[in-house]
Amino acid sequence: MIEYLGRDGTMTKWRIDGSDFSARYDKCHSYEKFRRVIQCYREILTEETYRTNPSCLSEVFHLLGLSAFIRLGMLWKSDFKRCYTYYANVYAAEWAERETAAPKSILVGIPDILKRIMNCESYPVTTNFKSAHRYFEDNKEFVQIALKAFQDYWTPLLLAAMEKGTSLQSISRKIGAGHVTDYIMIDEEKTRRYLQRIARQFTARRELISLRKINNFVFGEDSRTNFNGCNARFYQLLTIITQEEFAIQNKRFVAENANAMEIHADRWVLYYRHGGSLRFRTIDFSEVHCPSIRIELKYYFRNRYCKSFQNTEHTYSLIFRAVNILCDHNPSIQYFADIDETDVRMLHTALENIEGIGHSTLMLHFFACRMVVDYLMCDERDPSLKTPRPYANLFRNLTFVNAHRYNRNTPYIPDKVLSQIEAHLHELPEEDQLVFQIFMETGMRAKEVAFLEESCLEKARHEGRVKLRYIPYKSLTARRRAGIEDYHYVYISEDLAAQIAQQSKKTKALRAAYNLPYIFLYRHTWNKTPVFNTTYFVVRINKLIEQHAIRDESGVLWHFSSRQCRKTLAVTMIENGATAEELTYQLGHLDASTAAKYYAEVKTMKLADLNRDFFKKQFDVLLSNESLNQFTAEERRQLYVDFRLGQRRVELGFCAKKLSEGGCKNRNRLYHCVACQQLCTGKKYLPYWYALLDSQKQTVQALLETYRAEGIRDYEDFMEYRQEKHLLDAYREITQTILESER
């Protein structure tokens, strides 16, 4: 029953089905017309006319307005809810036609459902529905209707996609990844099976799993793990499944390396363990240009790596480069058996001309190729390999004399550099400071420090010292072969032991979480490798060096590596009188041969330093490292006698040429001593060098003015100009060298 009660100012009062209702007075509409509109609105809701006539509610809305439309609907709440639910379902279904998702508020907003109710071309509505929520009796109830409509529509689609094992990216882009996680977690068991299915696919194709990878498969490459709005239970489930599958991969991938070495595959992914994590190396045989040689190399590497695969193995890149050079130079080479002695010589020449390849790297190319040919010639080669057998290993015909001399020794850290690093070490994280101290005090290798265990500290008999226990991984196999226990012990100070104990205490929770015994752990939600990475540690030390411009005595910016700490400790021990046996034990070696090399190197280094200082002090002249390294200890003593007797005196200094090399070949030249590397000059000759430099500047300037007056421009190739310019550069270089040595 609809009853008009009268008018109060600008408002008209009504009693509708026993409830009081007020509406703004509109002089354009009679009371009878307003009553008919109310009656029509009620009939539309009760009879659900809006299902067949979408424009009927728009006509009513034009007459009632936003406030009256909603408040009247609340009088017939059950009918209005049914209408609202219908359009919420329509809105959710139409949302599937959109290309991407809009802001989250659209999915849960009352205004958008009302806008969809009034969506009629005959009676377009331009009202802003943002204020509509204030007219509802219970906003949350109608928000839940919209949420449920989306949930009811999209959940079956998501479950169907999960049954197929496909990505949910297309749906995620439409309704948002947060809503996807909420909807799929309604059936947690199906979601678990879906994620496990994806995780097993990573294992099936031997691809290392991670939270980021599996999350990107589900939601797309541009998504993040544990994003804002992600369902907490979904993220927890995703983490658990990823960890479970990684545990399976950790056992299977290394054991199944042999299965991955397939002859028909050009790309091998071989795994190895690093602490509690897995790492891999990819060998891409498609880099080898010749297909038949590529087959031979696959058989060789399968034979080599099936026995043992070392994570430091890099010979394949050297062999690939050598083979490509051979085949590109001689296209008739189809197998290793086709390589003749001329090709081997050509390879040596080609490698020498490549910039950046040192002599030791060049030798490694030939050593690696020797091993390949040895395999192709031996009886152990795979019978299924049907390529020609080489008649001889021609790579062995090329011998390298004194190959060990070309190895580049690790330098020790000079006192000047070390003091500057220690002065700025506090700028690094506490873990980096502690690791640096362990390196410098113990001489341990990088892996040995990274894998220090919680029980690494033990009491020592000596007061003020503590025993540090670690596993020397580099010599572990040899130790076991010799019947020596895995752990090695060194003595450290109580202060360093206290810092290590504090680090162990700080990472106790992480050890329990990752089930690892190591004290250097860190937590990253995106990374499943919690072990301390010494590579990044070295990078941070070098950034510190670059930031503070830490240079050695020659002015070159120092480049740090962890091996330098081990060498520095060895040099310090030798300088302080440590025996070879003490040095061998401290560094964890199994014999004293390496300690003997350290002793020889330190002796040579100190001899060079003493002689350089000695000659400068005695004769005030400079001797270059190149000149000094040519002389033995006996020859240096004879050189001193010659300098003292004046037998090697030349103009403005002394000559350091070795007598065994014969007479001077520069005597017939115009300027035989100035540009000679064997000239030893010094500070007391500096005024003469300045005079010569000024005189030569005038000579060159006069020559240039003559050319200019004659209109000659291409004078740079003239012999007279080149001689005078060369002499000027020599004078300038000598004066600059003397000045730098004094500084």
C-alpha cells in the first residue's frame, strides 16, 4: 500500500507498505505520477522484469534519482538484493571480455554494480555513483554479493585451468593476482596438486626450481612473489612445495648428470652441489662449427664427465675455440684425424695473435686438445663412435719449455694497501669484516671460510689461543686417500674466536630453518641459497678499494682476491722466521713442496727489493725491475764492483747491460744511451737532463717553424723530424721517471 502523507518544505512524506519514506518534492511531477513510479519500481523488483527489459530500471531511476532509488529498494530489500545479485553476476561475466584488470576497487565496488544496472542506451545515466554507499543499510552485505559473484564465476574457470596444468596468467591479468590466490585456495587440495604438477615439470626438464620461476609461470613474468594482496596461505603452500621439490632435485640432478649427456642434444646442463644448494654449468656444443667434430667432442666429454664432473672444469671452452680456428682456416677438416702438423702450427700462430691470451692460456688450449685426441686413439673410446681414428697425436709434437714459469703467481698484499683496506673495513657489513679477519689470520681458502660449521671452535692447550676446525676441501680427497681425518685445525686469537662464536649464535635460527650446519648464512625470500657467497664478498672489497682509490707503491689501483690473504700470511710467516714445516701445517698442505715455492718466491722478492734500495742508496741511480731480474745474486755483486770502480760509467749515469750479451750494439747510433733501457741515472743528474730537454725543445720548435715557413705539412714522416722528436720524448720520459721515483 502506497499512501501520501503530505509535504514538509521541500520534502514529500509517504507511507509505503507500513514504512515511512520521504522524497524531495519535484513540481514537474504530480503526486499521483510519483505514486505510479513507486508502484512500477516495486512491480519490476518483485516480478523481475529487469531480466527481459533491461531499460525499465533506468526509466525509474531518471524519475527517482540516486537517493530515492536506493532507499526505496531497501524497503523491499529481499527483492532488491535479488536484482543486485543478478546484475553482479552479469557484471562478473562481462568482465571476462576485458583485456586487463582494472583497480581492485572495481571488483568490490557498489558503484560499478549500480552503473551496470543503469546501463541502457535508451535511457543513458550520467550520475556519479561514488556516493551511493551512504544510502545502503549495510554496505558490507552488498560488497560481499559482488565478491561472491566474481568468485562464483571465475573459480570454476580457474579450477578448470588448474586441471589442465596451464598458466593462470590470462585470468590473473583480468581480475588481479590477489583475487586469483583467494579463489583457488577455496579448494586447497586442488591447488596443491596444481602447484606440485608445475614443480614436477621443472624437475622433469632438469631445470632448477625457485619461488620466482614457479610464481612467474602461474601469474606471468611481470609478477612478484608474495606480492601485495597475495593470499598468505597460498604463499605458504607455494613455499612448501618449492622446498620439497628442490630437495628432490638436490638428490636427483647430480646423480642423473650422466643421463643428461645425450649425444643428440647440443646443450648439456650439468649440476654440482655447493653447500646446501645446487649450481649448474651449461655446455653448448652448438658453438662448435663443424658437426662431425661436434659429435667427437660429445663422446669425449661424456666419457670424461661420467667419471667425475668438477665445478671448476672449463676446458671445453678452450677446445671449442681451438677447433673453430682450425676448421675456419682449413674447411677440409671434418674430424680430428684430418688435422695435420701444418694445422697445429697454424693454430699456435693464430692463438698468439689473439689479444688477451697469455702464454699459459695458449698452452692450456694444446693440453686440452691432446686429451681429446688421446681419447679418440685409445681403446676406451665408445664403440658407437664411428669417426676415423687419428694415427698420431700431433698436438704432442708441440712442446713448451719451462711451462711452469708462465704461471702467474698470486701477489701478496703490500703493507701500504693492507693498512688502507683495514682503515676502511668498518664501512662493510659485520659478516664481511669477520670473513676478512679470518682470511688474514688463518690463510684459509674461500670455500673453507664459507662452510665453517657451528662446532668449529675448540679449546687449545696454549693460553690465549683457540683451535679453529675446518674442512680443507681442495685436498680432501688426498687426505682421505692418505688416511688423514677430514678436519684440519689452526690456532686463532681469542678475540677472533669470540667474533666467530657471536656469528654462530646470530645464525642459529637460520641453521634450524635451512637445516644446515654453517655459521655464515643469510635469509632471502627470493633465494634458496643461503650460504655466504665469497664472490660477492670480493666484489664488495674491490668496490671499497675503488671508492677510496687504494693504490700500491707504483700507483696502480689494487685488485683484491681472497687468495691474496693466504699468500700474505705465508710471506709474513716466512719474514718472521717460520719453518717450512710450520708453514705447511698452517696452510693445510700435505707436503712441503708448496711451502718451498713460497720460500723461494719470498727470497727472490726480498733480494730484488734489497738490491734496488742498495743501488739507489750507494750510487743515487735507478735500476728497473726488468734490469735487476736478469742478474743472479753473484752477477749483482759483480755489478756493484763495476759501478764502484767506474767501469760501467757512461754519460749521465751507469750502464747495466749484462756482459754475457756481448758488446753494446748502440755505439754507432747518434743517441746511443738516452733511449737505452739499460741506462741507470738518478736525481743528481736531473739538472743536466733539464738542460738537454730545454735545448731539444728549441731544436724541435725551430724545425717546426722551418716546415711552416716552407709550407710543408706532411713532415711527420721525415727522418730528421722523427729523430729529433724521439730524442725529445726520451729526455722527457727520463726526467719524469726521476721525479716520480723521488716522490
